[in-house]
Amino acid sequence: METTPQPELPPRSVPELVVRAWKRAPRMLRRFSKWVWLVAAVLAAGGVVLDATGWWGKWSFTSNLAAELIGAIAAAPVALLIIGRLQAYHLEESNRPLHEARVNAARTALAGAVRALLTGVDNAEETVRAAANDFIRATEQNADGGSTDPALAESASRELRSLTGRYGKSMFVHVVTPVRIQVTNLRDLLKERNGDGRFTAEILDLDQALGELDLAAADHQHLMSEGQGMFGRSVAYGRNNQRRILQMRKVATDYLDSYNRLHNLCDEMHARFPDNSAPPTLAPGAPPPVTS
């Protein structure tokens, strides 16, 4: 069973930042640091011994120079590990407000794209529902084995052909593509700042939503192609054509059901990715939020 990584909180103190810098440092750099510190320790011990025996004599400047050199050798790994990490942390914190503004803008754009998709699906669903219901009602079998309303059946068939043709595909791509783009944009922005795992759950949620949308879109496109083949010819009547009539009725029903599935998916996406850019409104008489 897969578990979602727990987000890592920002360091609360300098020692904690130092420990994290050491743990995240490359293995080769840590090994190099250990060797440098060992050499510095040996040189420092030798300097203490020489100092205790009075070996330096009047060479006070040389002893100071040696001490500075040993200190520089010992400080080199600290500069590589700690100071580099401090600079990276400072840059990260400086860019945090800008990144959060970009993420909020991306969330707002995604919410707007989902609303536009939902509106487009609702509008198209009404038209498809009317045409599909007309076709199903008009192709009910009468006592002679023919259609109850041939003229209405032909009109509804032409309407369904238009809805599954170039017009329908253009409308569908026009409202689905922006959602794909905005989901991908928001996911990429969150991945930029997911070093601490804080956005892992939201990234997985976006990946799942994109997969569900792609699957629903592929099924819808398949039904469009199938509808073009079915409704591209005139409706034939008679007992020998009942099988084809039933197939056309099934395609019309499946095409309408596809819009229903898209509508439900849009509702789910709208609930999962709301527009949180606007501040919440307070109920009458509610105390204002406490800010530090």
C-alpha cells in the first residue's frame, strides 16, 4: 500500500538547518569534508605540540600564519556545506511570495477553465439531449415496422451528425484544452517547490484529475467518430433495418451519457480545485480573524 510522504517543515533554528545541510550534501562532498577535517585536526595537534615545546621561538608570525591556514582548511567544508545551504535557503524564502502568487494565479486560472468547461458541457448537453430524445422518440417502431415520425427522425439524425461532427469536435476541444493546460501549469509550479513534500498530495490529485479528464475525453471522441459513421446516412426504415436503427439509438444514448459523465467530472474537479484566491467572507457578527 502506497503512502503519501509527510511534508517536511521549514527549519526552525540554525542547528537544524546545519543538520539538514549535512544530511542532504552529496556523499563525495561529505567524505571530502571528513578528510579535510582530519588533516586540519592533525595539523592543529602538531601545532599545539610545537607550541608547548617552544619550537616556534621567535617565529610568531609564522605560527600565526600556520594557525590561520589550519583554520581556513577546517572552514572550507563549512563554507561549502553550510553557507551554500544558507544562501539557497535565503533565495528560496525570498522567492516564496512570488511563487505563491504564481500558484494562486494558476489555481484561479484552473478554476476558471473548469467553470468554462462545465458551462460548455451543460450547453452542449441540452442540445444533445433534445436531439437524442427526438431521434429515439421518432424511431419508435410502429405496427408496420417503420418509424413513427420519419421526418423528425431525419431531422434529429442530421442534428446529431452535426453535434458529433466538426462543430462538436471544435467546441469540445475548445473547452477541454484550456483545462489540460491549466492542470499541467499548476502541477509544474507545485513541483518546483515540492522539495519538502508539502505539495505531494495536491500533485497526485492533479495527476489523477488529468488522467480522468483524458480518459473521458478519449471516450467522448470515440463516440463522436462512431456517431459520424451512424448518422452520416439517411435513416432507413422497414423490418430489415431495425438492427441499424437500434444501433443508432444506442449511439445517441451513449453520446448523451458521455456528456453526463463529463458533467459529473466537471463537478468533481470544481469541488477539488476551487478558486481560493478571494478572501473568505465573514458571517454577520463573526469576529475578524486573528493575525500575528
